[in-house]
Amino acid sequence: MKITSFLAFITTLSIAGTSHNQHTGDSRTLSYCTNVGPVEITIHGASATGRYLLTVTPELKKGVLKGTYSNGLFQGTWDDPDGVGRIIIGFNPDLSRFHAMYNTSKDASHWYNEWKGVSKNIYQQLGAEEKKHLECDWR
């Protein structure tokens, strides 16, 4: 039931968005501050790739994202030194925020849903309390 509710939430977020940080031709790169470290996602038509840096672990860990993008919804895989798994990222209509759920290949039936991000474009406009748990820097 928890996953069904979360999928409904992500579907609500994933109404087509049109804003972006950079746009060149058929691709756009979006940069986010998140509760686990910075994230960058590049959308190329229906495919998407990305990178992230885990700053909440004792050692910094770089990871990559690969998947598809359609109407505000990224579906694909994450891969970093801790492992690999599936990930679903739902963006709000202007792509300024996202909420993600992911699993691991070791436990594919258990989904985590605490990964949240805010576009670097709006980060400075946030209040201190909302900024408190977000990391933007690629150390």
C-alpha cells in the first residue's frame, strides 16, 4: 500500500514540465540540491543520464543515473560504490523539485522514498529551515 500511495504521489508530480536550467537543442541539464548530495540530470529526448554525489556517507561516493524520461517522470537505474538498483524520480510541473524512490538489486522488493531535491535555480530563494538538509556542492 505504501508503494501504491507513493507512486500516486509521483504520478501527480510528473505532469509535463517545461522549465529547465540549461537547454540546448534536444537536451537539457538540470541541477539539484538534495538531502543526500548534489544531482545533475541531462535529458536527451526520451532518454536521460545523470550523476550524483553522496555526501551523507562517511566517504563521498559518486554515482550515475541512466534511464528514460517522459512527462516529468524519470525511470531507470542508479549505480554507485554501495550497489545498483532501480530508481523512479517524479518532478513537479516546472521541474524545480523532485521526489525519488529507489531500491537495491539485493532487495528489489523494498523501496526507499526519502530522496528529495530542489533546483539550484530556486535554492537561494528558500528559507533557512528548508535549506537546512540540502546539499548543493560537488566537493
